[in-house]
Amino acid sequence: QVQLVQSGAEVRKPGSSVKVSCKVSGGTFRNFGISWLRQAPGQGLEWMGGILPLFGTTNFAQNFQDRLTITADEFTSTAYMEMRSLTSDDTAVYYCAKGVHPAAARPPLDVWGQGTMVAVSS
Amino acid sequence: EIVMTQSPATLSVSPGERATLSCRASQSVSSNLAWYQQKPGQAPRLLIYDASTRATGIPARFSGSGSGTEFTLTISSLQSEDFAVYYCQQFNDWPITFGQGTRLEIK
């Protein structure tokens, strides 16, 4: 079955960047959308953006549009999320998740990565 | 953006009883709504999508209903493993948005 495995925890200073990876195994990488979401400590879920590797198209939540890059490498079946200009408010667990429907960039999301903790602190 | 509002914030129910969770959208999302369950320290799990379709492997005690702006998740007979936080999510329009969650706790 499809599995998503994310890279490990990160600690960053304010103003820096972070790049998180999400390796997909057990399925056809290019056919399904990958979303990135985050969850601040004790808070709810926030959708950040997504990519459909089949077409290379991306969509972003307006809050992140200026400092978020989402890419996909079909050769390694890995999606990436890079966020710039980090502040302490970006401290959260970051998740990647796969869409249910082929060739659709949007949710619903049926397979999730294990989450990557990103802590931003001076 | 579409605002999703869940109620109640916390629901206390005894094992074996029925739980009903609500989700309201600020504008119509048609049937483009999903429900997720999240337990502490775990990633969310998809329960229901397209408002009423159970995801693969989800027990029949979970059911979803509604369309437009009003949606309901019903758990017919609560098991111990069902006590968790539940989120609704609309995917009708960008940006994708979630409700703030309903915590289902043991009474």
C-alpha cells in the first residue's frame, strides 16, 4: 500500500528557511496530488498548499503564497515543502498527505506522512 | 475563504452510545466535505469523504450526511478507540479549510 515517509525534525532560527521532504512508496507518484498541512502545538489543522506531480501544478493558501515553495521529483517519488522567512509562529508539526482521487490536486487526503516537527527559536 | 464551524467544541458521550458531530460551512461546499479523526501524537485519519462515503477500512458505525452548508458525522455506538478529535474539511474551493475540531471525550 501507499506510504509517505517524511524527513526528520528541524530546528531553525527566525528569518531562516526549512525544507521538508515526503517520500512516496507503494503507488504511482505522479498520478495523485500531494498536500502539505501543518498543526501548531495544541491547535487545529491548516492546509498550506499542494501539488499535482502529473502536471506540476501547485495551489497555495494565501497566507503562505509569498514564502512557500512546493516541488515534486518524479525520479525519486519525493515531494518537498520549503518555507522561508520563518518566525516562531511557524513552530508546528508539518504533514504531507496524498489525495484520494487520481489526477486531482485537491483533498480528500487518505494517506498521511508521520509528520515533521519544525521548531523556530532564537 | 470558506469558514468551517464545528459544534460542539467538546462532546462527552458514554461508550456504546451514539455521537453526533456537526459542521457548518459559511457558503455552500456542495458535497465536497471530508471528516478526519486525530488521536494524540498521530496524523489525522480520513473517515468520510464526499460528505457520506466511508474511506477504505472505516467501520460501518461511522456515517456522514449533509450537503450544501450543513453536515453531520454520526458514530452509532462508541467504542473506546473512537475518543479523539474530529475535523471537518471542505475541498470545494481554494483554499482548502478545516473546522476547528470537536473533541469527543468519555463521559
